[in-house]
Amino acid sequence: MIFLRQVSVLIGALLTVTSVVHAQSVATAALTPASVMSDAQTAYFTESISSLDALSKRASAWAESPQTLQAYAYAYVQFRELQLALLGDDEKRAKKVGGLCVDTLERLLKSKADFAEGHALLSACYGYLANLGGFAAIRNGSRSGKAIESALALAPDHARVLLINGFGVYFRPAFVGGDKVAGCQLFADAATAFEQGAETRAAALGGHDWGAAEVYYFKGRCARDAGDTATAATAFARSAQLAPSFKRAVKAATP
């Protein structure tokens, strides 16, 4: 009888584990790279870091996925959470999600070396990590620069590659190659590129296009810092029009 009870308990435990694994598989199967990126973008625009954290957990199985867009989407979630972590001065979270972003993309790019968007996003994550300072700043800044060089070699006129190059140049500390004036020019170039090719860009990422609202937001910031209030107002309004949920853009566009 004792043996039968033990077997019964063991079977029950196995069924529970199987049920949990199945539920997790179903939840992951319901996700698509485009839906994950879209949800991550919305969470970033609305500044909901808890939503990004939850999304990261749901898509965690994609961290080591051999499928290009699944791995990219997972890294993109970390990128968005990294941006908000830095915005909120949460260094611990920034290091964690930044590490997840670069680890996922470094792994992916070993087999997908011709994936320009992957190199660009890797550059962005390394670039934002460089802003944390410390001994790792020079290393991360250098890796950011090398990654964007790879992206530019593959797709020199791609709007998102130009945008992320702008991120790197604008936000990196000066001692590792940062230059706000040059970064602003890159944002202006990227804004021009974003005015065409949206369908092609979206198709390349499984149906999700990102970056246009942000490039106009940063174009507005550059103009505002330069004292050009008219250009700033136009750029902020365009950003808010493209992404009505983008809190910072809407605030900047409000007189």
C-alpha cells in the first residue's frame, strides 16, 4: 500500500509538471515576434516597466531561439526595458536587462552575421550600457561602435540603422566617442529615411516597424536644445501623431 501511494504521488507530481510545461508552451506559442515587439513598444511609450518585465518572462524561451525574429524580439524587449531603467536611474535593472540583450544578440549573430538589424540593436544595447560608466564604459562603448560599423556596412541607408547610430553618437560619453551635434545630424538623416519604406522595414521584422516616432522626438530635442523652437514644435507634434501613447512626445508637443 505504501508503495502504491508513493507511485500515485509520483504520477501526480509528473502530471503537474507536465501541465505547467504545457501551459508555458501554449503561452509562448500564442506569441509572435511582431506582437511581442508591438507590446514592448507600447510599454516603452507608456513607461510601464512592469509590463516589459512581464513580457520578458513570457518570451524568455526565445532568449536562445535559433529563429532570428524570436531572438531579436526577445532582445528588443530587453532593449526597451534598458531604456526605461536608465530613464529611472535603476542601474541594477539596466545592467541585468542590458546583459540579456547583448547575450541574446551575440549568440544570434554568430549564425546570422548578415543580419544588419541585429548588429544595430546590439550596438544600441552596448551603447546604453556604456552610459552606466565605470570600468566597463570603455569596453561597452567600443563594442557598440564595432556593432554599428557592421550594421552600416550591411545597410548604410537603413532608417533604423541610422537612428541607432544616432543613439550611440548622441548618448555615449564624449570620452568613448559621443558627440551630441553629430548625433543630432544622424537623427535628421534618419527622419528623412523613415519617410519611406515602412512596409519593407515592417516585413523584415515580421510585421513590426519601429523607430519613426522616436526619431522625430529626438529631432525635436535637438532643435529645442539649439533654440529652434519652431522646428522643435513641428518634430514633437509629428512624433506624438505617429505614437499617441508616447508620453514624453505628447508632453513635449503640448504647449
